[in-house]
Amino acid sequence: MQLREKTVHGKKYYYLDLSYRISSKLKSFSQYIGLKKPSKSKLKNIEEEFKSEIVSRLAGKKYENEFVSKDDLIKIMLFKEAFNKKFASLSKVQKRKHEIDSTILFTLTTLTTEDVDVSLDDVINSFKKDKQLSMREQISKNMLKAVESIKEKHEIDKKYLLKLHKTIMADFEEKTPGQVRNKQVYLHKQDPKNLLGIEIGYRPPHYSKIDELLDDFVKWYNSTKLNPLEKAATAHCKIYKIHPFLDGNKRISRLILNKILIEEGFPLLNISLKKELYFQTLINAVEKNKEKKFTEFTLKEFLRQTKAFIKRKK
């Protein structure tokens, strides 16, 4: 932030300048303040109002922020804008290739994050064919269908969450696809001294409460004014804490995180690409109620992955 003084015909005019570095470029915003130099406290208020105005201008609507600053929110919108501008400059073939590659990589990552035994070849093969799939290819195919589903227009409600789970768990009846769990589950993290791992300091709610908690989640989803990135990260944490299914809860959480972003014009975010850091941050968020840390992690990954795309040569 910089207070700029400009003199014209002997008169002093004051401007507030804000600048943000987006990859290798600098994006600046300027606002006229007046003929009188403002006090520090008044300048701070002007700055905050100006930042809110910039966010509304970039997003086309007003957003609330809880865990990220207004500066970060402006960066989020600017990086989103830069991504879409770079993507728009690609040829049809390049666009299609990027969409396929990002979908395949997300599918592979989100499955192997859960130690599901699939390879890149399995995902590629499942993308190319619909019949005579191996077990590993079928698992990949199910996830690919789910990724395509979040790119389509669907109302987020309990019915859609169950449908999404039924899609990723199709053909695996022991996972009760499309049904909420009917027993207590426990969350564990890896421990070199215990092959079964150790239970984390958070236990999901009793299964009898799941329907009510999912209803609460849908109400929150439809009423919150949080910006897309915070809404996406918070939704991930909320679904994971409910743990509505016997299996696939983190996968559903990552899909919903991305559905929120995609609906707001953001690219697919491979949130679990850094597997260990992702797990550590998520566990801390639920164990110690530090959802802010998970939001900050999501922000860093969005900026890092978007920056990499912007810098990439065509």
C-alpha cells in the first residue's frame, strides 16, 4: 500500500495505490482520496474499503472472508483471472489436452492418496474404454465419472452427496455405495510402531446423527457468503468431520471442494498432490479445530498450482 501525492498547478492531490504480483506481472489499483492528506487511521479505513471494492469488482459480487485476508482474496481473484486468460489463449487441442491431463492426474492422485492400488496406465486405460475393464481400471473409471459429475450443474444437497458416493463406490457393495454408514467409525493416522496406526484425537459423530448433520451442512452451504476458496476448504473439513460413509469420505470431500471452485470459474485443484502435508494439515484441522490452517494450505496449493500453469509454455 502506498499513499501517493500528486501536485497539479500548485495543488496537492492524494491517491491510494495497491499493487499485487501475479506471477511475473504487477497488477496495480489506484483510488483518488482527496485534497487533504488523511490520518493513519482514516487511511486504514479507506484502504479496507478499497480492497472490498476491488474484490467485488473482480468477482462481480460481494464475498465475506474469515481466515484469509482481503489481500489474499484479491490475489485469489487475480490468479483465477490470469489462469482463465492463459487458458483462453490456448488452441482447442491444447485446451482439450489440458482438461484431460488435469482430470487424469487428479483421478490418479485422489485415489493413490488413499493408497488405492491404481497406476497412471490404469487411469488412462479407463479414460479410453468402457468395456472389459480390470478391477483397478473400474475403480479409476468410477472416479473419472465423479470428476465429470462435479463439472456439471448439480444442486448440492444430501441426495447429490449420496449419488456422488454411489458413483465412486459403484460395483463394490461392501462399501455400501450411496448409503450413509450404519456403524461407528474411527480415524487413524500412520504410526511406524503400529501397523494399524493410531486413533487421532477426533472421533466422528454417531451414525444416528448423520442425516441431521448432512442437512445442517446443506443449509450452511446454501447460506454462507464466504468466498469460494474458503467455502471450498471449509466444506472439505465439514464433510470429513461428519464422515458420513464407511469409506470414501476424503474422496467425497475433495470432490465437493472442487465442485465449489469449478462453479465459480476456478480450475480443478489437485488438493492432495502433496500427500503427507495434506494429511497432516487435515488431521490438525479436525483434531485441534484449526480449520484456518487447512484453508491456508488450500490457498497455498491454489496459488502454487495456478502459478505453475501460468508460467508453462504453450
